[in-house]
Amino acid sequence: MVVNGASVQVIYGTTIGNIKTNVMDLINSGKAPKTVANSVKPANSSKLDSEDKKVQKSVETGSSQKIALFAPADGQLESLQTLNDGVFSKEMVGKGFAILPENDNIYAPVNGTITTIFPTKHAIGIKDENGIEYLLHMGLDTVELKGKGFKILCSEKEQVHQGDKLAEMHITEIKSAGKATDVIFVATLSDRLLDVKIADNDRVTVNDQVAELLVKK
């Protein structure tokens, strides 16, 4: 839980969108309890230094591996830091990248298994062959559209390959609802996640490798 001024952000893996909707529904109902939240205390710097050394040692001893990540859509490659969203831009959900799409088609950026399809159709969970879990999130705050503007073309537990079409995000409809259309792909936070390197190219297609993920074996 992150206290941000007068609001509280709750981050919990790939279910973050559903939790946000439930919390907002509770607040809007007027039934939410009045509480005073404590500020988040900064992490112990010495402990962080120790963790950094562990990560560096992992890389140096060859106990890490690199995973190629491909674009989920044709369009403009973006870093998470450019997004107008505090949760993704601060990497609270995980490490990855975003695409500003040129068309409605959304594809699998990795080989893996579909683990979750959100009821609101705006996000898909994927677990790759290495056991790394990802969140493919279509648009910003699009959970509020409750599925309007999205068409899912895959199913939970389905095996998919990089480049398989997973969904359609109707850009015109999303924009008319006042929502950003950025397609976000992140490896969700875990103790195996080390770093991600994003390519320099601006415009990309679904067949382009756009990032390289570094994880513990």
C-alpha cells in the first residue's frame, strides 16, 4: 500500500486493475470507513545496499539469464517513465515498456501461457516458459470502461506464441472515452526480476525485439 497525498494506492500483482475498481466503487458508495493512514517509511538504505550487492553478484557469477521481449503492437516505443500514470511510471507493478499503438491489434510479446484475462478485458496475464509472469495492460485507466472497446481473442490456460493475436483494442472508441491508448507490457515484480534494457528504435512492429529482460535463473 502506498500513501500518496490524500489517496492510497494498492498494488497486488496482475489484479491491480480489479482492486482499483472495487476500491473506487466502495468510496463512491459512501460506505468506506474514515481512517487516517500512516506515511510509508523509507526503506533501510543499508539493507538496500546489501541487496544491490547480491544482484551484482548474481550477474557476475552467471546465475542470470536474458529473455527477449517483442512489441505487443505496431507503433511508437515508449519508456514507462513517460506514461501519465504513477503506478506504471514508477515501476510499482514491474519492469517493462509501452507502445503507443497505430492500430487496434494486440499480440503476444513472448511465448507462454495465458494465466489471467481481466473481466473488464483491458488486461491479460501471461506466464512465459521460464516461469516469469507478465501483465499486458491496454490503455490507461481503461478498467473504468468495463470492457467497452475491447475484444479478447484468447482464453485462460491457452498456450500462445510470440506474435499470436491476443486481442483488439478499438483505439477510436478508447480515445472517445477520454482514455490514453498506451499498451503496457511489464514483467511483474518478483525476487527473480533484475533489470530490463529497452531498444532505441522509435517506431516498432510486432516482429521487433524491443527489450531484453534480465532475471535470476
